[in-house]
Amino acid sequence: MIRSELQRILLEKDWQLLREKAVEDRGIVQRLMSRIFVKDGLQFWRAIEGLGIAAQTIEEHEPGYAVELVRRYFGSLNEESGETAWNAAEAIGSILAHCPDECGHFNRMYSGLLADESLNEGTLWGLAQLAAVAPEHVFPLAEAVLPFLESSNPELRGRASLVQAIVDGWEEKIPEPIEKELQGDQEKIELYFNEQLQVYSIAELFQPRKVHYWHEDMETNKWTWTLTVASTSQGLFWVGLGEPEVEEKHLQAYLKRWCPQAFLVKRRVPNAQVIEQLKEYFSGQRQCFTLPLHQMGTPFQLSVWAELSKIPYGVTCSYGDIAQRIGNPKGQRAVGMANHNNPIGVIVPCHRVIGKSGALTGYAGGIHLKERLIVLEQQSCI
């Protein structure tokens, strides 16, 4: 791969192409390692993320690869030349976050890097990344992380604040005076998270807006449903039935537009109620949902989604019907677009809207899923 092609992949966040290249040529890892020698803003962070993605991809084809790569980085930190040690803390953090099952056992060794002032910022960033996908590996590290909440350096204070916020369960270990200081701390730092480089105040990192998401497969007598759900503290934010990687990409884009300061954190527990109710729905045992929703969209979209929620279980209607009901009889096409952009599938039942002729028109998850949902409901009504 030539340098310009790698640069384009990073610029466009074309992670699918990066995965394909990693399968074809292991040398891409070395090129990414070389690319992160210099911290030059967003491109540096994209290369750091790309390194984790490449390691994860190769690990799937060559078990043990990610572990050896992490060991190589740790080894380079002990070499006088430091040939591959530049920004090693960020590199190791990215690999651990993308391969938590394989590399999570390096957690204590990794937190030991906090003893080196030159590695503090990168290690705290990496621990936040790891906590977002596998908090069990970070939870035991409170004694190493929490002292940085009192740092005079806002970069360290901010990153430590985010780690504690994502992990959950450390609250009782934080002295009340420190907690109050951080809640009002308006000093700002720049941070890369969820593919974005943004500026946050320390207070925003200590008590961040979090969106908890989870992927889960559900088996029924006829079909397997691949589910992605996401919730905020206010309610259900997302339900999708596509492939997890695709759903996560769409979820990130939706967050970037409507909730750009939020942090996407992988957790099942905050989504347990919706998962249970969806299991009951897919098994034909539930026809309505009792869940708080956190919907974000334009006024027109919200009006369409509200009308979708009124369509009874097992019943279908046309886009024209919805347009009439919201007082915009010529707005079928706009209704179709709002229907397509509905972020809470199934529960806000956009699948119940069909063409005037009865044809199953477009569905974000694919026509085959729309057909399955309609058949499921109609058979359960018999």
C-alpha cells in the first residue's frame, strides 16, 4: 500500500478497506506504527485507531497476533533507543480497546505506565477507551487512576475524570471536595473519542453525557435477529437490526449530528429492559412496549415518528395515510424519508408503513427484515 492510499483511508475513516488491506498485507501495521511517531492532530488519532482495527482484524485470522504486538510495544519502552516507543501508550491503549478479550489481561501492566510522566496522558486516554468496551479490565485500577483527579495538569485531570465516569462504581472513592471542584471545573482540553477530536471542559468529562449501546443475537423458531440497542439516561435512543458494524457506524453518525458531546459506551445493563421486551416481541409474546424513549430529530420527523407509534400491532398503512394524519397530505415522500431515518426501529414501528399498492417499500434494515416483522405480527394476531 502506498502512503497516499493509507492517508486517504485514515482521512475518510474507511475502516472496511483498512480491514481488507490488513488481511492482504501485515505490513500495514508497521506503516501505521510509523505514522504515529508524530502527534499532528486528527490524522494522528485516526492512525492510532487504525492500528487497533488492523490488530483486531489480523487477530481474527492469526490468533495471538495482538498479544505479540502489545508485548512488542512494552518491550520497546524498555529499550534505550526507543525505536518503536513513540506514543506507545496510545498505541497499546488502542490495541487493548479493540482486542479486550485477547489483551485485557495486560491491564495492570498498562496502568503501570502511569508512573512515567511522559506516558501519563496516553495511558489515561487508553484506559478510557478500554473502559468504554470492557470496564471489568479497568475497574480494579482505581488506585492508579483516581490520584490524577487532583492533578494541576488539566490534560491529566480531564482524562482521569472521563475514565472514572465511564467505569462506574468509583464514586465513593472520590473525596467530596474533589468531586465538587471537578463538577465546576470549566478548564478545557481537546480529546479524541468515538472517531471525533473535540474540546470538552473537565466538568463535561467528569459527568459526561453517555449513550450505552449493546449488540445481541436473538433466536426464535424461524429466524435469528441481530439487534443493536442504545440508551441515554432519558430513555431508549436506538434500535437497529442490521449488522453490528454497520449499525455502530450509523449510530455514531446520528450521535455526531444530534448529540456530539456524548460518549458511546458499550454496556448491556442499561439496555437490559429493552432487550427483554424485544425478546418477548420476537417470540410473539409482546404486542406493545413500555419503555421511555429519547427521540432526537427535526420537528417534522418527530411528528411522523409520533404517528408511527399509533399504528396498531399487526396493522399496516401507507405513507399517504401518515401524511394525511399529520396534516400534510402531499408529503408522502417526506414521510418516507422520515420513516427511513427513524432511529428506533421495531418499537417505533416504521416497518408497518408500506406503499399505497401494498408493496413493501424501502426499510433501513433491508426489505427482508421488514417482511419478517410484518409476518411475525400478522401470525401472532391469528
